[in-house]
Amino acid sequence: MQNFLMIYCRIASGTPPNRVAKKLGIDTCTYKAIESGEILITPGQALQLGKLYNLVPNYIYDEAMQTDLILTKNAIINILNREIRVLKEKLGQ
């Protein structure tokens, strides 16, 4: 799931992804992977972004962790629903 806060802050500030990546000391592909939610942002990177965008230091990290928690919860629910279907099939329901 995309990190919409990071995307919004970057676009609102008019900063291209490559410049944000350079500020974080990472390559543009890695930054885009963080922004797209493929990679979880580190606390240090989030702190740097908070400073860059004048946000409360942990705001970006907390938002990313909440998003990751939601995704994890949804994945667990999907796994359990699959298991329920398999059990129902075995029981002939």
C-alpha cells in the first residue's frame, strides 16, 4: 500500500523523488519502493523526512507502521479465510 503521506509531502513541496532519495542517502529506486510500500521506511529515514517536510519527527514513521499493521492484519485475515474454506470443503459444507 502506498505511503500517501510521503507522496503528498513530496508533491506538495515540489521535490522530485531523486532529490528526496539523495537527501536520505539512498538511490531513487529504493526511495520509490519505500513510497510505494514495498519496503518499510526506517526510523532514521522517517526522521530525516520529518525534518525535510517540517513534520513532527515520528509522524511519518508512525503512519508507515500503522499502514504496515493494517496490511499484516489483512494478510492474516485472508489466510484464515482460506483455511476456513478448506476446512468447510473437508467437512462437505
